[in-house]
Amino acid sequence: MHSLITPADERTPVTVNRYLLPSERKVILVRKHPAVLIRPIVFLILGLVLAGVLTEFVGVHNGWALLIIWVLFLLDLFYFVYQGIQWWVSYFVVTSHRFLETSGLITRRVNLMPLAKVTDVVFERSFQGRLFGFGKLHLESAGQFQALNDVDHLPYPEQLYLEVCMLLFPGGAGEDPDDGWRGPDSRGDQYDPDRS
């Protein structure tokens, strides 16, 4: 199966490749939707505006206050850059055998769930998700605890959901939707309750 989300010729990043087994093939590889950066961007803009206003009213008369204002803004800028790099190195991967979510810049974290353990997939798109174009997958399994349950801020949500379903339920495409069942009338005609 060739994924429309991840082209087959796209190279797997080193941050993901080191966690793939030799026997498995990558089917889907995506970063989370850039909407995860909305909060850091808003904080950065508000921090810049606040630093500018405070500089105008307080910092002009006090050198120490000016220094503190802009050091706090630099911390805000550092938070934004850190979150951006964190987004850049984090991936959601679906292979032929499992789901993986890699994240973390300083502390690397890899959550996984084998495809065989998945009993149910819930697809959700909030209002914000519909507005910005992302969705959420909730993976359920028969086990007590799974490291990977919710995967939020996924881009191409409908397409990703369909491709995950095709992996979990192979052979579903192209089959007769009613699996050969023709209803109460064995000749395959439509059942008409008024007909005797």
C-alpha cells in the first residue's frame, strides 16, 4: 500500500529511523499540525507588545527595569524557539506493524502500540481542528495500559484515518459492501414486505 500522506520516496528522518525494525516498512510519517505552535506564537506576540509598552512607560526612566523587561522577553523568545524545534523533531509514524509517536528534544520519548493490539479507533475533529485542519485519533486496545492512546493535532485527518483503517482492516477495499448477503430473499432481489 502506498500512502498519499507520505510519499514512498521520502527519506525517513534519523530521529525516527533508529526506532524502526528492519522487518517493518513505513506507511505513514507526519509531523503534528503546525497549529500546535499557536500558543507559543501568541505568547511571543503578546510578550513583544507587553515589552514594548513597558519599555515606553517604565523602562525609559529605569535602566534595571528595562533590562528585566527584555530579559523576560528573551525567555519568551526562547520558549517559542524551543517549542518550534520540539515540533520539528516530533513525528507520528504508522508502520506495517505498529503506531509510533516520537517526541522530545532533550528527553527523547517513543510511544508505541502494535497494530495487532488495536481494537478500536476513534476519530475526532473539534471546532478548532476543523478550523485549522487537524484531527485527533484515539487508539483503544484490549490491554490495561498503552503508552500511545491519544494522538492529537494530526494533519490530513480524514485521509490519515482512512489509511489507518485500511491498515487495520486489510482487504476491505474493493469487496462487496454487503459481503454477499442478499437479505431474506435468496435470489438476491430486494426484500419487499408487502409482497406475499
